Amino acid sequence: MPQANAVVDLSHHNGVVDLTRARADAIVGVIHKATEGTSYTDGKYNINRRQASDAGLFWGAYLPASLVEIRSGRRDRLRDRQ
């Protein structure tokens, strides 16, 4: 097994990913785009989160947004996705 011990950044742009295979290649975690702006939710988030959990990978999420969006209540979206 390679000794990379890396974390990968994923979003819907990556398409279908095999996180079990990634784990075998020394990936130890995923940071995934959950949302963006005030209305977009990444369609691959839940699928990849489940796959990462099944593979025993660490999980993190990020929500790119502007300051205006944060001030309008955007910061609650990540809590709602847990």
C-alpha cells in the first residue's frame, strides 16, 4: 500500500468516484463541497459521504460563499446537512 496518507477535495465536478479504491491507495480522508451560494447543493455530497463512511475515511465539508451570503444566514446550511 502506498504511504501517501492524503486527503482529497471532491465535488460534483469529479463525477463518480470509488472511495473504497481511494482508501486502498492510502487516501485517509475527504473534504467535500456541500453547498455554494444561497441555493446550490452539491448533488454528489450525500452519495460520497456515505461511500466515505463505508470505506472508513475521515470526512469534512466546505461551503464556499461570499460575505453577503454568510450575513444572510448561509452559515446554518452545513448544520442542516448533518
